Amino acid sequence: MNHVRSESIGLELAFTAQDIASTRFAISPLWEVVASVRVLKNPAAHAVLRPWADQVRRRLADVDWRLLSDLVPVPTVSIVGFVCPPPSTAVPDLEVELATMRGLAHRVRDDLDGWGVPLTKRTEFLYADPDQGLEVLARQIADYWEAAMAPYWPRVAGLLEGDVLRRARLLAAGGVRRMLADLDPAVSWNGHTLRLPNAYVSGVRPLRGLGLLLVPSVFSWPRIFSVTSPPGQPAVRYPPPGIATLWERGDGDVPAALAAVLGRTRARLLAELTQPASTRALAARLRLSEAGTNQHLTALRRAGLCTAHRTGRYVLYARTAVAEALLTGSEPTIARDARAGTSRQP
């Protein structure tokens, strides 16, 4: 039985060298749908995501998502595993994940038997006819996606892919230890073991040579969720930094001296790049056109103040060390090193 369990003390994931080599990242639109149901059913517990919940409730008025809702109980101790299998590719489409879910009819009864949650009339139908039940569930998820998720997906995907890019940099700078230890303040790396907070599961779990699948997730906030049981790759779903910025409009102050040199719009764009972000996400945050935002970002990139990285279907922009120094008033690392006669790169 494969459950997705919510985290809060005591689970340890044991890595071998093969596990470290097989650790990877992925983004899961299906998991975002499932996790977002928790938010809609209990918005008071998800203050950072409350603006989204308030907006989409009206959009869902004519959408039937009752079976999906029954499969995501609140409070969420466990989410039955066939609903959201770990993605097999780094950036799957929702359609690909739904196809995978439909192929798990053979697991439905075993998973529901071990779930520990009383069945409703709708989940009893799923139990009685797994193939047809999963078809109904897939249609509900697709309709829910169009109403509640698709309008926000570019900005959500930009944040998630930006986090993957940021962690790639942590990996390059400090190795696996630095990258894993940065997942959450309650997560720690000790030798070959990653310790996760967990209120329901304790003990050491080997990764079975499959490595760890790391899935950044906006709608997991503020918790960590894990999948550790066979047969799939063990996975950890975690909320990345910067989720609150998804619903903000960028009206904050920027250093006046920097705005005087670059212009207020370009200075604001740099200030917004606390996390790597896409043109579309930045344009929405600052209430600019995408074309205008792209022109400003191109100018900043040519000036060496930001870099562009393609991840999947998006190009994400990130501040350079020089831009960080301009915003904070500190001295760029490369300048300090040059004076000191070292050869360290930024």
C-alpha cells in the first residue's frame, strides 16, 4: 500500500551512494490539484493560499469534484496513493499524470482497504468498479484543473521551476548536503540520512537504491508530504520559498539610488527576483505587459544584472551577484576577490 503521508516528527530516509546518484526533481500538476483540495476544504489553515481559495471558489460553483474531495480528507493524515503517483518525468503534463493514474486500477481496492478512512457513497462506487471510478475521477480532476488551476499555472510553474534552479545552484555550491538541508528548517541531513518531521511515521526507511524524488509544491504549504512505500520511487513534496509572492502585486519600494540609475521599472524587476521567475509571472506581479517586461529583462541581462535559464517550457530569470550587491548595498564578491588576488568565481 502506498500512502502519501503528511509530515510533522521522526522519519529518516537512509541514502546509499546509488540513492544520491539517483536523486532527482520533478514538478507534478496532479499533486498540486490534490494538495489544493485541502486548501479549499480548510482555508483557515492556509493563510498564505487564502487569496487563491477566495478567487477560485466561485469558479468551481458549476464543477463536480465530489469524488476528488472525498479522496482528500481534512485533516489530512494520509492521501491514498493511487490518486497522485509520483511523476515519472521532470515536468509532466496533467494529461500524462492522469493516464498514469488510470493505469492503477489494480491498486485501488488494496489502497482503499488500507486507507483507514470510512468510504462514502462515491468512494464505494470507485471500490466496486475501479476502472470506471478512475475515469470519473480523471474527468473531475480535468474539470477542476481548468476552473481552479489553469489560470494560475504559469505563475505557479514559474515558482516551482525557479526553486529547482535555485537548488541546482545549492548543489553546485555545497553538494547534496547543502541542497537537502535547505528543504525546510525542520529537515536535517546527518551523514547519509535525511531526517523529516513526521507525526504519523517514525524510524529509518531505506530508499532501496531508487534515490529520492523531490517535488516542490505550492499547495503543500505549510507542510511536507512523503511517499516511502513500494513500489514507486520514494518522494518528498515540500513548499518552496516565495509562495506568498504568487498572489502579491509588486508595489514595494526599491533603493532610490538604484531606481535613479536603472529606472524604477527595471529596479523593481530586479527587486522581484528574490527567486528565479518567468516573464509572465513578473509581468503579472508588476502589472506590466509581457512584451514590455521581456524588453526590460533583456536589457538587464545584457548589462550583466540577470541571467536567463530555460527549464521545460519556461525561461526563468535570476539576479546575478552584481545585482544582489546593488540591491543590498554590499560589495560584489568578484570585486572583493579581485582585490584580494584570488581566482574565485561568483
